[in-house]
Amino acid sequence: MLSTRRLPRLAATAVSAALLATVALTEPASATALPTVPPTAVDLSDVRGYPRQSTLPVWPDNPADASIPIGVTPYDDIAPKLNALQRASDRVSARVAGKSAGGYDLYAVTVTAPESRSEARQQETWKRLIEDEPARAQRDRKLLAGYKTPLFVNANIHGNEWEGTDAALRVIEEFATDRTPEVAELLRRNRLVFNITSNPDGRVAGTRANAAGYDLNRDLTIVAQPETNLIRDLIIDTKPIITLDLHGYVNPTLLHPSTPPHNVNNEYDLYIKHGLPNALAIEEGLRGLGYAETQRARIPFRDDEPGVWDDFPPIYVPSFAMLQSSIPYTIEAPLNPRGGSLTPAERVRRSGINTDVHEVAIRTSLRYIQDHRAEVLHDQAEVYRRGLAGEPLRELPDGYVPGWGPEDNYNTTFPRAYVIPSGTGQRSEPAAARLVDLLIGSGGRVWQAKKSFTAGGKRYQAGSYVIDMHQPKRGLVNSLLEPGADITDRVNDLYAGPAAWSQGLTWGATVDTLWDNLPRVRLERTYDGRAEGTLPAGWSDLRLDLRDAADLLAVNSLLAKGVAVYRLADGSVVVPGTPGNRKLAGAEVRAHAVSFERAPSRWRGTRLDRVVVGYLGTVEERDTLADLGFEARAVTAATLTDTLTEDVDVLLVAGNVNLADLTAENRAALDRFLAAGGGVVGLGTAGASFSNAAALLTVTATAAPSLASGVANIVNNGGPVTTSAIPHTFISQPVWFTNLGANVEVEQSYAADPLLSGWWATDGANGQAAAANQASIVRGVSAGGNGVVLFGTDPTFRLHPKGLQSQLGRAVLWAAQR
């Protein structure tokens, strides 16, 4: 590993001046992009002036709120406080912007000087100009003089890291009531947007996760939770110059910039030249607080080894914000107030210092924007200009900023376009529509072909989606679609996985890459992914290949309605083509955009029944099963007697359970389930250990290091689980199976070169070489007649690998009714 970088202790202003003097490293390249709609032509009729005030509903008093012992603001006090500030000041606009998973109100607050409707429309026009016509925006004197530069503060994303909310409320109150000319001028030139508590569920309960059980700061590209949907929308709509994500607790205070690896799709030169000096300025401000605990900050870029605190995956708020052309920070306040041995006074002291820390970060960042207004506006637009022009990423020289070295240079080559086919060239229309919606919802731009066309030697139908990579947020789009990079040889560590993600390869849709040319066909911008299923005419029986979660939803819906559904040997299903069945199948086509085809003649299959799944696992297994339409029941080792009843058909084992530790009653319940032929689907080493201990299938399961994650090359051997499966898989601590018993069949194996992208040590007993050509999915029938499927891949990881969900669903159906 490369040695720790040490940044000389320079004054923040000196560093800032040096960095901002940096000129472009290469000449702009000429390129042709699709025309955009001029901002002046966009309908702005719904834009209103400021303030935009509303009376927030007040929540009942909750003495059990976990905020109270820490000495910070209880959730039920937030709405009254914001209502009072709106009554007292025309600078504060608050609204309920959404609901949390647990049903709490999510509050978005804008603080700015009042604007007439025409002034607000002008601000919106300028904001769109920065993205749509960035070169023009860089030269627009009126914009440069009059645009209100935005700052976005996201507070309390981890529910038991409270103080960001209190710092936000303090800043809002001070700016609402301070009538000095300095504050008036600041609010005339800026908009401050606050997500007051982005995880109220966790704030009240004192938990890191939301009520649904998810760490929200791992969800910014999947957007599976309502809270992250709001965060994403606020970042895209606000277009902040600086984004602050307020956390705790790391001592000394931790703040970005981060160590490598850096996301390969970022215009990192335009970030680090601002990100580093503002971090140094925040550190100086913390020192000025006078607390012994704030005399030095931890800036990972300066202080840590590569991989210790990276900004590689776009799953975090700051990483996502950087791909939106913002200068982002995670701020980790230093003092943990949660310790059970702390006195009440010490808890309050610590939370007070943490609140001060976050306030310094907000005020310093706002000052940085003001002191460098022309540069930060130019560079935000420059990210979009480079994207529209199709320019290559810059190669940064050593010393570009103090501490920058070869270990920091991460970049990629952008293709000219991607095509997501429609029609016969598409593996799954529902998966394609879902992927398009993700791209558009994340700020990307997608077009549809008005006619059929040929590109890259392949024929595409009209309606196919084309992603022109000459677009403002190409880094975001490419981060979602490209395969990713193998970074195994570059770092020995990562803050957290995944080390590769690639929705283009793991979400189940066919995505083609065009490296050289944009298709020669008329394209029309689309704002919605659409899928239309098919139902063949006539009276034939209907076959449905289970390629996507939507297909499993349709099957489970038909079963719930009493339709006879038969599973074929390849895992697909057939519905007899009676008039009643066809009518119900047509309803599933309309609801889920699934595509039935004519069933083969003389087909033979096993009739399916409704499947109830008991799961030993987490919310990820719970929600993946729900996405597939299965009835799911949580099971623990202590509740087998009560939950593993006779109507449970399959046990999904994703968590460790030691059979020797079961009570006699619970072991008897498990034995009854297995004796009745109950099916088992196991994930990872936990599933394999259960299978071995219960004498179901005999395998040896080997796990890679916990850090190993990414996109893997696999070989599908076919069968009821992997026929029609996607040609890649997602792994998070991959597992492989050896020493297979005589009744074990291999449905999928890791390829000879297992890792396509991500991190996984090459050699050693747990390395890629040991996993090469070994089984990744196996199935078999136990001596007692139980259908068993074991996965070494990770089809449930944070609801991310959508393209693997159908494999899990097919495994459940096979294990239940083989």
C-alpha cells in the first residue's frame, strides 16, 4: 500500500488561492450532442416566489423520543419551531416534503431573501441554463451577478446521529431573525436548503436505520426508501454548489475530501480544487471554537491511507452529490453522546459541541461560496459543459493539490452512447423500463428512437432507448451503466462495499455499448420508462419465462386468484389457455408488463400452489420476497415452533442458526417441517451450514474476504433456477461450493476469471483463483425428499441486484414443489 500522504499545514486562504489559479489541463474537444430544450422555452408557470410558507402539522408529545436524553430537539418540537419561524420571518419557507418509512413527516426548508414570482422564475431559468447551456452560463454576466448560489444541508440521515438537525435549526433561526446588512446581503445572494431530519424514524427510536431497517446512506443509487427519494430530488432540484451531510461520531471531526479509490466518473479536478481548501477552512473554524476536542480535524485525503475512507461507490449522499456537480462533504462530529455510562450533563455537553461543529461547517461552506463565487459557479457549469461536449476526463499531475499523487488518479473512458433495446432484442421489458426510470430519476437524460435503426452491427426496433453520453450528467449515467473497474491491485482496503455495482449488468435489462457513434436515427427525449407486455392471440396455452421480479409477481398473483399454473423443467411456467385464464393473464400483462408466449406443444409440468416462505434473515430478504410477490414470515431460531407451521412451504436461510442450540420444541418443529418435505433455499455460508447440519445437501462452502464485492463473471448451466439468467452476477463476500455430494447439481459457476469489476484478492485460499470454475449456485433433493437450492451469490443485497431476484424466486418455486 502507498504511504500516508501528509499535507503541509498551509493557511486555507493560501491553498485556496493556489488551487483556484489552476487552469484547464487540456484543450476542450469539439463534439456534437443532441439539441436540448433552451431553458427559456421551458414552462415556468408553476414557479412561485418566496416565501412559500405552509403550516406544518404538529405531532403529539412523545416522552420516549430518544433525542431527549441527548439534550437535542425532540422530533415533535421541530414542526412548532418551524411554524413559529415562518410566522416571524419572510425568509423561511417550510413544507412537508414526504413521509418516512415509519410515517413521520419529512421537512424541507428554504432560507432566502423574499423573491417575487418573476424573480423566482428568473432564478429557475438561470439554474436550468447552468446545466442545459453551461458554456453560455459561464459567460452570462447577469447570471453571474444575480444567481442565488445554493447550499444544501442534509441532516440526521443516521437516526442516532442527532446534532445536524439542531445545527440546521439554529442556523435557520439566526438567519431568520438577524437583520444586519451582512445577513440581508447573504440571503439576497444565496438559497439555503435544509433537509431537517432525513431519518425521523431513527431519530425518535435512537437507531441508525429507518423504520424499514435500512441504512439510508447506502441507498442513493437504488433509492429503495422514501427518505432517499427525497434526498435525491432535493439535490437534483436544488443543484447545490456545496452539499453537507451531517453525521457523527468520529474523533477528531472527520470531513471530506476522501482517500482513494475515487469514483472513476467524476471530474475530480473541479472538485478537489475547492473541496480541499474549504475543508481546511472548516478545520480552522473548528479550532476557533476553543474546545480541546476540536483543535484538529481528520481529513482522510490528507491524513489516511488509501481505502480507509473513500468516495468510490455512489451509494452515499456526498458521492451521489458529486456526480450531480456539487462539492460534497460528510461531516462526522467528534463526540459520541450515546454511551450508557455518561452522565446527563456529559451527554448534553457533547451534543452541544457537536452542534457547534456542524454549525461551523455550514457557515464556513457558505462563506466559501461567497468568497469564490465566480470560480465555483464556473466549475459547476464546467462539469456539465464537459459532459455535453464529450470531452475526456482530465489526467491530473502529481501535486495538482498538496498531497495529490498517482494513487489518486482514477478515471474511465466514456462511450459515445448506450442503447437499451426494446422488443425482440431486449431480455426483459420490465427491467429495461425500471432501469430507464432510475436513470431519469437520478438526473440522466434518455431518448427514444422514432424508427428502427442499425448500430454496432445490431438491428434495433423503434422505441429503443438511446442514452447519448454527450449530456451534462454523463458521470452519473456512466456510473450506473458501465461494468465498473477491477481495483483489486490498487487498494488493500475500502470503507465499505460494494466495490462495483453496474445496474447496466445486474438489473436484468439488455444494455449495449456504442463506443464510436451515436445512432443515425431521429431521437425524442423521454421522461419515463415504459414497458408493454404481450399476450399471444388465439387459444393456445401461455408460457411465461421468469426473467424478472415482475414475472414472479404475475405468477403469484395468478396463483392467488386460483389459476392453475404449471412449472416446466426449465423453470418457466405455463398457464392453460382457457378464456378465463386468458382474461386474468391479460390483467397481469397490463399490471406488470410481462410477456406471455405460446406454450410448447405437449408440455409437461408440475402444478404450483401458493408458496409461503419463512425466512431466517434480514429486512433485505423480507423485502426481496415481497418484491417477488411471496407471502413471507419472519422466523428466528427461538420462534420455530410458532412460525414454522404446516402452511410454510419453504425456509429461506440467510442468517446463521446453530441447530445444536435449538430448544427441544424448536428442533422438533424444524424436524416436522423437513419430514413433511419442506423446501430450503440457503444464502451464503449460513445457508450451506444449515444444509449440512440438517443432513440435506453435502457441500463445502468457502467465503471470500468480507471486503470482496462487485460484479462477477459466471457460467449458467441451465436448470430450473438459471435458465434465461443474466450472464453476470452480483457478489458481496462471494461463496463457492466444493466437495459436492452425489445428489448435488451445479446450476451456475464462477468463470475462470471470476471478477469483472470490484475488489477481490486474486490468490490465497479465499481468493479469485480458488473460486474459479467452482459452483456458485447448486441444487438437489435431499434423502428425505426436500428440494434445496444454495446460493453463493447475493440476490438480496440492499435490494440492489434486481436482475438476480428472479433467480431467487425460481429457486423458491422449485424448492417448494419440485
